[in-house]
Amino acid sequence: MRKRLYLGAATAAAALAALTAMPASASSSVLTYGSAGGSTVATGDVLTAALQSGTAATLYSTAAGGTGVSCSSSSFSATVVSNPAAPGTAVETLNSQTFSGCSAVNIPGVTGVNSVTVNNLTYTNNVGDGTGNPVTLSPGTAGPIQTTIKLRTLLGSVTCTYQASPTSLSGATDNTAQTISFSNQSFSKSSGPATCFAAGYFTASYGPVQDTSQAGSPSVYTN
């Protein structure tokens, strides 16, 4: 009996030591900075990113490419609205998104691109930590997700307007390079002459996403 008591006491002591060595909480927020499971991205923090190195942002008439517009530079700025404990979904507002260095690709009669402008901001961006780290970009109260492209032709400027179809865009985050990406997201032409291609498929990868509200603008991870 005494031997059993000694063994029981030893087991309890080992268990207590193991519990003491464990951190107070193994959970983290959906979005952290510095590392996966790192410091919590605070509500109100501003996240920014430019195009991932070596990539372009494109809006082509088909998912396989062809006619459309390609931009060598693009960036965005978003504000964190909520960042719950994982697992869950963080919410951001997309405040700005810019495009530059844009060129026309195989558009008959078009000699260049004057501008690409994102309309109806702000948008709502939901960042989840489920399988594939899904992202959903949805319109805000100002109107649909919309982009206005001004094409340059021999006869002057042509304005083409495209809206997300369906209304939201689906993407994903990736912790390997701290990116957020969208691939072949469908847009339809809402206004513009025949010079404007009839439909568009948007592809872009931004990263690393950085928390510019923190010292050193550390990269952001999804947990």
C-alpha cells in the first residue's frame, strides 16, 4: 500500500510540474505579427502590402489570359476592425487600392492605359483561418466592388467600368510569404463602348502584408 502511495505521489508531482511548465494559454488570435502564433494584431492597426515581387496584377478577358490590362505596380491599405481568438474570422476594411504601370494587352485599337481606379471604397475583407485560409472581399455601403479603366486610343480616351460578378471576391492568405492572393476573380463590364473587353478575370498576389502600426512594420500571419 505504501509503495502505491509513493507511486501516486510521484505521478501527481510530475503532472503538476508539466502543467507549471506549460504556457498560460496556447491560443492566439486569427491575425498575428512577427510570426505565426506571435503578437496579436490590434484592432485599428493598419495593414499594407504591394504586389509580391516578380508578379503583376491583371484583368484579362478570360481566365486563361488574352485581352485585357496588366499592371506592374499595385498596393492596398486596410484597417483591422476585429481580430478574435483562433479559430475564427478577422474583419478588415479595405480603405485604398491603387494600380500603376498598367498596359493594354491585345486590345484592338488601344494604344495604352491612362488609369485604373478602384471605386466605391471602403470594402469589407473577412480573413478566416479555416482550410486554405480563405478570404472574402465584399462591397461596403458605397456600392459594388467596381473598377474604372481609362484606355488610350488614337481617337481619344475610352472609359470602361467593371463590377465584381458575383458581388464578392474570394482569395486566400499564405504564411510562407505572408501574402494575400486572388486568382481569376470574375468581373463583368457595366459600362463602356465596344472597345472595352466584355468581361474580366482579376488576378493579383500581395505580400508581404505588414502591420504598419507596429514598430518595424512586421509581417502578418494567419493562425
